[in-house]
Amino acid sequence: VDSLGKGWEMVSLPLIPETSLRVDLLFPGSISRAYAYSGGTYVPVDLLNPGGGYWMKFPDRQLVALQGIDRSNGTVAIQPGWNLVGALSYPMRASDISSSPAGIFSGVFFGYNGKYFIADSLKPVHAYWVKASGTGQLILGSPFAAEAIHSSLGVPGERRAGETERWGIERLNKLVLTDAAGDRQELYFGDSTSAADARWWDRFEPPPIPPGERTAFDVHYSTGR
């Protein structure tokens, strides 16, 4: 049993359902259609696929109880640009996720709880944004399962971000903005003097806002980051 909050939520199927893939049967408490993200736009769907991520809106907090076959590892197809991806049946560290071919995704996953945040783990039933520079697959699962998947694909995997990269966000200056409703957003700024630093900054470009939600508390720089 997992929980979802009131309003727009990014959701996914963490398992293979026993019966139907229909949205209305899996998430009967939703007050909106399910929206996938494809080709830079939101697309309404009636069926959910394990591994995919979707936007749905709920009138209040929901307890979600899904039954089916657990997914402890797997792959998710990604395209250049933003991708909305699902999670497995068990929480997993974002740093354990790799890609095939190597180096095609930023390593930063964004979750949503009324505003975007950088997620250090991917949790069942929830979905996450990740940006890619090319076409390929994300490899989800334990490091050992990921190695097996890479071997079956016949290609090397990307190094684990948690072992070799530090975001270094603690070295930046922080600007905190809060609205009348108490929504809070943090913006970071600092000195970027090299091409490598410029690529580092690109990791923190915010994802697209929820479908049809133009009143969401969304604060960013004019560069889009």
C-alpha cells in the first residue's frame, strides 16, 4: 500500500497488474485522465504501461493498493529531451540507475510534491522526470541486476553517478522564495567559468509543469534553469 497526495501527482505502475491496465480500474480515485509525455507534449491515455510515468489529479490524499507481479529490475526506453519514467516495486537509489548506451542521461531525477525536487531515490507508485541527450534505455534495479541487463544487451553501461559524481550544490549560494500559500522554492546561483561548469548547470533545468496547470508555484531563472 502506497499513498498519493491531493492535486496533481506523477504516478506509475510499480508492478505488472493481475488483471487490467486500465487507468480507471487501477486508480479509481483520480479526477482527471492520465497524461503521458511524448514528443514534447502531454498525451491522454487510457492504459498504463509498467515503466512509464503519468500525471494524474486526485481530490484528496489517496491510499493505493495494487496487486500483481513485482518488478525488481527492468529497462525504460528514453528519448532526447525530457522523459517521464516510472519506478519499480521496491525503492531504489537514483545513483544505482545507469543507461545503455552510456552517458545519455543527466543522472538527476526530479520528483513532485506540489513543486519539483531532486530525488535521491525512486519510490513505488511514483514517477520521475529525467533528461536525456540521446535515444536508449535506463537500466533499473540493483547494481548486480543492471550488470546482467547490460550483458544481455551486449553493451557497456554508464558508471554509477553516486560513485563518481558529486553535484556540489552545497558550494552554491541559495535564494529561497515563498508565496502566500506557503509554497517554497529554492534557487541556486554561483560562478560558472568553464564549459564543464556550464554542462553542470544544465543538469538543473526544471522539467515541464503539470498538464493544464498554469497556476503552479514555479520559480526559475530566465534561462529556464
